[in-house]
Amino acid sequence: METNEPSRKYTEAEIKEEDRRIRHLRRLVDFSFAFIAQSPMSPGEARRVVQGVRQQAMTLFPGKEETFELVYAPRFRRLIAEKFRLL
């Protein structure tokens, strides 16, 4: 997909900040995934954990809801379905 907008050059500080936010989100997702898998909780509690991760992701990356839904939501849905035998 082509755009007519000139490409923007990002500063080293902007790139480092983006990398920091990505690492933070990955740790949060990994921790939440393990927490859901290993903790005794109800399906509703597991969904609330996922909702909290989603909200944090939107705070870190405003306007990227669709990306979260494409990348992380299917993993969480699969985990919850397997853990609670909702298949």
C-alpha cells in the first residue's frame, strides 16, 4: 500500500522508547499467560486478566487495538479454551 506522505525519520530516543514499550508489553503478556495457565481461577477471572493486559497495551500503544486483537487475543483465547476445556 503506497502513501504520498514523506517517510519520517525517527530519533534514536524514539526508537529506544518504542523498544522499551514493546519489551514491557511482551513481559506483561508472558507473565499473564503463565499466570492464567498455572493459577486456579475461573474463566471469568482469566478473561479479566486478559482485559487488563488489553487495557495496558492500549495505554502503551494508543490506537493499536486491531494489532492486539490480531497478535495476542487469539493466544489468550486458545489458552483459556484449553485450560477450561471450552473447545
